[in-house]
Amino acid sequence: MSGGLPTRLRQAGILLATVVLAVGFLMLVDPDVAAMIPFNLGGANAVALVGFLLAIVVARSRYGSDRNQSVVPDVEYRLETPAPGDEIDAMIYRMTELREGVIEFRERIEDRLEEVALAIITSREQCSYDQAVKRLEEGRWTENPRAAAFFGGGGAPTGQSAIERVTAVFLDSDSAYEQQLQSTVDALEAASGVGGDGPDGTKDADNARTMAASHVGDQFDGEGVTETVRCGPPSETGHWKGITAFGFAALGVGVLSAQPSVLLSSVVGFALAGYARLASPVPLSSLLVTRSVSDTTPEPGDVVDVTVTVENEYDRLLTDLRVVDRVPPAWEVVDGSPRVGTALRSGDAVTFRYSVVVQRGEYRWPVRVLGYDVSGSVESEASVEPETSLTCRPALRTTAEIPVRSQTSMYSGELNTNEGGEGLEFFSVRDYQPGDPKTRIDWKTYARSGEFTTINFRQEHAARVVFLFDCRESAYVSPSADSKHALDLSVEAAFDTFASLYEQGHLIGIAAFNGIACWLGPSAGSAHVQRVRELFATHPAFDSVPPGLREEPKGRYIDPMTQIKRQLPANTQLFLFSPLTDQYTFEVARQLDGAGHLVTIVSPDPTANRTVGQRIARLERTIRIRQLRDHGIRVVDWDAERTLELELTRASQRWTA
């Protein structure tokens, strides 16, 4: 338990309470006892002063420090991820509300908007970069004077009047900078053709989106480790700190007023403080916790029932237990509750059940137990790890077909080539050569001319394909709090398309770029399919929890793209899954395309348009997609509200038009 001055004061208070109790009781029985106490007025005042001072010290300790009682996390809800552009909104808030980083943040926002504006002007006006810069500086890119002035053109914007400034303060309206920024974004959206009207929402609602990461993992350094239970040191909750101050204050008042009843009331405070001090920790190591699941090998999206039983194997009553099953943050509780609060007699048990929708991954998760003594002054904490594990692997069913381009390998498959040979589709006719199969002789030509000719069919070879995933922290973004983030959507898209390519005989590999190396070379066969399923389920690169909120494997950092480029075979085409929320993936696609690899990008759209920052991020993503397409790189801009199959069909029609 924690020590310090307040604890020593409580110990002194317990001793003093015994003396006060005896004196107060004697004074109640025989008031003449008060006259026998050798205290003069000065001595009484001194005792009262000491009592008041001690009361102040303890009171400050009580209300000037945080309570130590643990906060139980909300494990029922899925982990929320931010929307692209939330970091811009945070900069705007810090500039306008907190007056922090005004110069730095303003420059960063203006630089990003300038890049967007130059890209829009260059594309719309079909002009050079230097000409676009000149138009931007002169303000000739828009008819909105406030937007033109944002980049230094068109004259300075009109400042706010005194009335407008007062209104901004008392009515919480936007500052002049925010108004100009909104006008600039409006003008850029109009110039680019990106609509600005979005779903209902407010800036305050988006600012309220927080990373519900308090239950991502247990940062728990336990003591008293057993096979299943890790118990931490007990701690004081601070429930009874104020009662000691009451005792000292009552002592001072009682001495000054010479009222035995008031003096005796101080005993109540000291007695309760002593009772709390004598409390003992709850023996949580005596708990037996078991957990069972209805399915240990489900598929993503399946509902799994979980049953947890807690049994008290101690020989006395446990008065206050609070048990929380630490549901993995990628799961969502859809029925029941993963927590219970109860008291358990010796040998008794409590059971609670809940149902969750599971996602890919390999899981072992703890049960958190908090125990309190009868007084509630001492908290004990334990992390229990039942012998329960669950592995969720994808099924890799064919639900969407993604077109493969003519870049082939020596293996047979269903990809048409520009070479003649064995196959099904007519390709050409040539002179007969000894050894040609009889089935390929053109008998119609022989009947007509008496000359032997041989038919060549269009050969079908297998393509060598690699699914490349953007698994960096910037891929863990979503348009709303109840939406899946972009990496989850990317992996699900791979589930839907992998089986289709595999059934066509193509060789498929898996790779990812973030801080963790991930490479599985293109291959075929049932064993390879099983390795792919295991990779999606267990490799940390595909974890549903963002890298900053989970424990990363230790080791020397290796640039993943450097490793991928070294292992990438020639004549391999890539399907790159990325939300395209920053310039890094744009450059990766350009480099791979420049190296001779055919690149198709499947990009789940994680953008929203409820705030200025989100609208800026959406503009940036739209510009990247247009620039990639201008360079001949195929991009499937996937709105998750529509099926991937529909988006691929629309993209195929566009590519073949």
C-alpha cells in the first residue's frame, strides 16, 4: 500500500482516537472530569489549532490527488479509427481555440492546399506547372475573392468588423481564418468536380470520435504469478481519506467548545479511518476462471458464443468482485455482456455469457478481475488467462472476379496471350509441319486445295500475380465510427478475389508494406492456399488493431518495399490494396509501374466530408487517383456502400471501352 504523510497521520489518528474516546466517554458519564483535565485556555487552543491544521492537510491530500480505483474499459464496442483529415481538424482546433502552433500548422495546411490547387489548375487548364503557379498567385483560378486571397492573390480578404468579432466570441462562430479556409475548400471542390454535400454531421460530433483503445491490451506487470492468474499489488482506493479530516476537525471544535458530544464525534472519523486501515487485500489468486467458445475456428463475420465461469476456491466470502472479459478490440459484442459484478461465497461460482462477431486473427485474451474488501478501501487486481484460443481464418470464396492483364508465365492457365499453340480459341493458320497433331490439321482447306495446313489456337498461360497490401498506420482509417477501416476492407476484398484467380490457374502471392516484413511468393496448390489463409489470420501486418495501439515485434527495422522489390519476380503483375490517403502509396505504385510491373489498385474509399479537414483529405485522394490513371495505372475507386463485384464490373467496362 502507499505510504506518505496522510498514512502516518491516520496512524497517529488511530492512537489519538483511543485517548479521545476514553476522555470523551468519561466526560459524558461525569462532567466533572473536564475540570480535572489540566488544560488551560491556551493549551486547549493549541490542541484545537493542531486538529484544524491536520484536518486541512488530510483534506488537501484527499481532494488534491486522484483516486486510485481502476477504470473498467468499455470492451463491448469495436475499436474506432479516425477519418482521413482528422489531423487537419486537430491542427485547426489547436490554432483557433488553443492558440498553439499558429505559424507551423498554418504553413502545413496551406502547403497541402497549394499542392491540391496546382494539380487541379494543371489538369483543368491543360497548362504547365509554372503557368499554374502564376494563375494561383494572381488569384485567376477562381471567382471567389476570399479563396483567391488564401494563396496571396486577388487582394487581401476583408477583415472582421468589431460586431463580427464579438459575435464570433459569444455565438461560437468560426474565425476569419476558418471562414476563409472553408471558402477555399469550396472553390477547390467546385474546380475539381468533387461534390461538397455529404451526410449529416457536425464538427463537434467528429471531434468526439476518439480512439477507443483503452482495452487494446493489458499493460499489467503482475506479481504472484501462477499458471492462470497474474495478481498485481493491492492499492488504496482513497474512499476513506476524507473521514480522517473529519475526525481532526471534530476534535478541534470539541476542544474549543468544551462539548463532550462534539469531542466524542471525532471518534467516529478516527474509528472508520482505522477500520479502513486494517482492511486486507482480496486473495484473487484463489479464483478459478474458465472460458469456453462455441467455435474455435470460425470464419470472419461469424457469431461466436462465449461462456465465462468464475469460481471462488478461497475459504471465505469475497464481498465485491468485478469481472470483465477483455474482448479483442476487433470484435463486436452483439448479445449479452462480457462483464459481471458479484459477491461469491466459498465454493460458489458465477457464469456470464455473451456473443461476438469475430474477425480474422489468432486470439488469446485475458479476463480482468477487480476485488474490493468490505470497506472498499483496498483494491486488488488480477489478469487471468484461461486456456482458451480462437483462430479465425478466411474462407477465400469466389464472390468477385478481377481482370488479369496479359503478362504471363510458363504455367497453363486461363489468360489469353498473343502467341499461337495449344488452346481453344482460333489464332492463325500456318503450313503443315511433320509431327503436327492430326487434331490441328485444317481438313476443310485440305478438301478445297489438297494442301495440308495447321491451325494455331490462342495459347492460355497462367499469370503471376502478387496481392500487395498497404498495412501502414495510415491505412487504419474509416469514414465513420461504425465503419470498417480501409485495411479490413482491403483484406476482405482479397478474400473475394483470391479464389477467382486461383480457380483460373494463376499463381498468386501475398505481400505487405509496413514496419513488418511480409512476403509469400506466387505459387499454386492446396498447400499454398492454406498458407495464404494462415498468413491473413496470424501475420501481424494484417492485424485489425492499428500499429500504434498494439505491441510490435522487436528487431531491426527493414524497409519492406526494398525487400519486396528484391523478391518480386519479373513479369509479375500487382494488385495493390490501399486507401491512397497519402503520397507514399502513390510513389510505390509509380515505381512498380516504372519497373515494368502491371499495377492495378483496389482502393477502398475511407473519406468523409463532414469537416474542412476531411474535405481536404478527400480532395487529395481524388487528385492522386486521377494522376495515377493519367499515368496508365488502373484504379478501382471502391465505395464500400456498394459491393466490390459491382465496382469491378464498372471498372472492367471502363478499361475495355
